[in-house]
Amino acid sequence: MVMGSWQLARFLIANVIAILSLATFARAEIAVERVPLDDGPPALVLKGEFSTNDDPSVFAREVGATGAKIVSFSSGGGNIISAMAYGRMIRSLGLSTMQPRSMECSSACALAFVGGINRHAEPGAIGVHQSSFAPEHTLDGQSAVAAVQRVTAHIITYLVEMGIDPRLLQLSLSVPSTDMRYLTATEMQDFKVTTSGEATAASTPSVVTTPQTVQSPSVAESTPQNDTREDRARAFLTSYYETWSQSNSQSMNFAESAYADFVTFYDKVQTKSFIVDEKRKFVERWPERAYSPKADTVKVSCTDNCQITGVVEWFARSFSGKTSSGDAEFAFGWDPRTNRIVSESGKVITLDKNVFEPTRIISQWQTENQLCRGGSGDSPETHKACGRRDKLDAKLTSVGWCYGRPSEYGYQMNWHQCEGRQSSASNSVQANATRVSAPDPRAYPVEARFSGKTKMPDFKGRDMDFNSFRTRIRNGLKDGPNFAGHYSLIQFGCGTGCSAVIVSDSNTGRPMGFPRGGEDNLYLSLMFRRDSRLIAAQWADTERDKCVIEFFDFKGRAWKPLNRYDVGAVDACYREIGQNLQ
């Protein structure tokens, strides 16, 4: 399909929709209207208010039936979640969005508009303001705050996913829900609401929009442009772990520039400052680090953003000589336009025990060394293997390991700990010097035991404050009581070194919190029994550089503190709580 220009399309859409509106003005939910275009498939107009009853698959079928490549809107907003669903559908279908000023696209409609691969809008065509609850919603203050927080998190995640500057939300929140702010051309460019450069066809009268221009993700991934982005994504990953294996200052300087302002960090939207602070805490605990992705596991897929996945192996050492070694899955979302990370997640696969040497990194080096020395000198793969080997050289050196000795021949050389450096084993965390007087669990017997069927919490009423954790709580309750007779103690992660704890009564279904956990009590470890009210909690007090063990008596839904001990520096918390109680 060849269309004369974006201006012509805009003119036709604006005029035809004016006629169509006479017949469909009263329709409240989203309707799909076809607008004929010269010498090609029609454009589609999403018309009406977005509603929870809308089905984006109906729109997708219309796209398939017509071959449409352009979407416009005649909508004053509506349901935010529905609008984002349409935006994601538009993005998945590889469609472009175009908005003339003579047609309305405001409030939630702006979220659907940014789903376009190429986005074109006249100044004043897109309106934003605060989201508000429909009049029939009667939420109390606490529930309203929780709901707003959830919706805000969804919007930020969506904007980052679509490649839009999250500052757009900040501007929207500054405009009362009873007013509307229509974006200028400069604002739309600054916030990436509209696309620019080669993608900006609205300002070019002779732009041709053939089906090849708006490609599906599967086709686009094979184009030279996307291959280049994949290469850049791989280079970024190499730089990320290469710098992460250097000094703390080098690692943190890179982290400051590597993350977007808002990042979906382990399924939760966080600010860059939060993530950088988390990284800083980590490098301070582990100042010597060697991280290396396994080359054959790295996968990169680019559409609007690039998804980078794989397995990384690591070796790290603390100031006191504590070592950590293992492998983990990683997943990054990377924006090739800004060269910044927009999402990060992962999980540990293997945590090695009693490993005091960087055996995993050395094994990688040996593999690359064989490929480097044994391959053809002119082969690109040989050069790549040699490059990876050289980077592994630097990483092993950073954790105090040297290759060969002056008196050795080449065939005799191997990796060893550099002379003048103490053994990690001799530097390992010693048993704590503070004697811990641990209470006897038998002195705190339970007052009631579980009987009958486990009762689940009322997440829609009494226990709605715990609704965000409903899946974890339900799964924990299925295993039956494990603490204080008829309670289930459920611990789950909330980030690097962070965990939260919820205790739920199997008899009443009522959950409650635990006085320790979260970012203030990192590396939380618990010891408890089903036949006792006593619980021991071990956590890292990073401000004082101390590992703390506390004892609580759980009685009548209240936590009574008993004793508290400092059992060593923070590194002591890397030991099991039972070891520190010996």
C-alpha cells in the first residue's frame, strides 16, 4: 500500500470521522471505525471511552481483516487499564498512531496512543491530567491511597515498556482531574510521546508508508538495523559485567549512567537512586568481584527495547575474607536509544558451598584459552575467544589471582593466588566472640494448636492491606502451620538481600506482619518451631556494620522482645543463624 503523505491521511481521517460521529456519537464504549485512504488499506479510529468491557482482540481482528497500518483516536479517556491494553495490542501488531488536533485524544487515551511504533501528533492533540476514580467508587482513604499507588506503578511500568519518559506522569499529576493539559510539540518530543528522526513522517510530505515500513517484531528482528542494536546490546552487557568486576568507584560510576530514571527492578518499579543505592551497598559488602556471563547462554532480542538474558558466574570476597561463588540467571531490558537499563531481574541457580577460589571464572578462562590458541588465526571466532580470555584475565587479577610464576615455562603455568595474599579460608568469618544466651524454646509453649481446615484471609475486606501478597500467603498456608501451634510463618524476597515476613493464623485466616524485615534488616534469617512461641531473628545492621540476633516471644498477636546480641560484623550474617548460636 502506498499512501501519498501523512498530511493527506490526517486530512482524510479528520474529515471522515466528523461525518461518522453524527451516527455514533452516543456510543460509550470503544468502537472501531474504518476510514478509507487513497490507494491502500484504511486507517482505523478507536472511538468512545475505554471501558473494562472492551476487548482489544476485536480490534486485532479488524486490523487483520483490513490490513490497516495506522490508528487514530476520538476518545476523551476512560479506564486506564483498558487503554494500556489497547496500547500493548497496538505495539504488538506493529501499528503506527497518528492524532490530528481536530480529533480528541485525552486522559487515558494518551496511554493507548503511545503504543504506536511510529507516533505522530499535531501540537495540542494529546491531553493529560490526573487519573481519578469514577463517581460510583466509594473507597475509604486508606484503600484509595493503596489503589492510586498500584495504578501509578502500573502506569510507570507501562511507560517504561513503551519507551516513554516517565516524567510524563509527573506532568500529568500536576494537572487537576477537572482540567486538561494539551502537550506542545516540544513536550511531546521531549517526553518521547511522538517519535522523531527517521521515524517522524508527519513532517515529510513525500513519506511512503508501505507494509514493509511497519514490520512485525519477527520480521524486524532480521533487519540490519536491529542486528546492529543486538550487537550494541551485547556490547553493553560486556561493559556492564566488566565494570562490575572492577573497583567500587568504577562500578558505581558506571551504575550511575547505566540505569533509566525509573526501572522495573525485580517486578517492582524503582527509581534510579534506589537501585544505585542497592548496588552501592552490595559493592561495599563485596569489594572484590569477578562476574562473567557464560558466552553460550547470552540471548538478545530487540524490538522497541532489547531483552538481554543469560547465565552469569561469579566469585566475590568481602574485606574479612568471606567468599561467595555460584551462577545465576539474569534478564535486562535495555533501551538502545538511551543506552540505559529499563528493567532488571534474575535468580540464583547455584550457590557454591565451601568454595574459596574463583574456580568458575578460571574454568571459563581455560575454555576461551583453548579456543584462542587452538583456532584458526584468521577466524573471527578465534579473535572473539581471545578477547573474552583477555577480559577474564583482568577479572581474575581483580580478585587477587595471578597466572604463572617467573621461573615457570608456558606449559607449567596455571592460575594461583598472588603471593603476599592471605588464604581466603584463613580469613573466613570466625565464630562470634559474643556469647549468646539463647532462650529455651520449651519455656515458651504454645497455647493452642491447629485443628480443622485452614482458613484463608479475607483479602477483599478485613485483610485487604495484605492483598498484594495474596499468592505468597495462600501458597504458604497450603503447607500447614509451622510456628506457634496454628500459625504459618511465610518469608519471601523483596530484592537483593531483602526479605519480608508475614505470619497468618490458620484458624482465623488473619495475617499480620513481623517486626523485622525489608531494607532496614537485610539478610534476615529466622529460627522457629511449631511447638513454641519463641523465634530467633538474625539480620544485618549495615549502619553499625553489625550482625544482630534477637529473640521474640509471640503471644496474643503481639511480639515481645526478649534479648538482643551483636554477634560480629555484618559478614557474620552470611553464616546460618544456627552456626552463630553455637
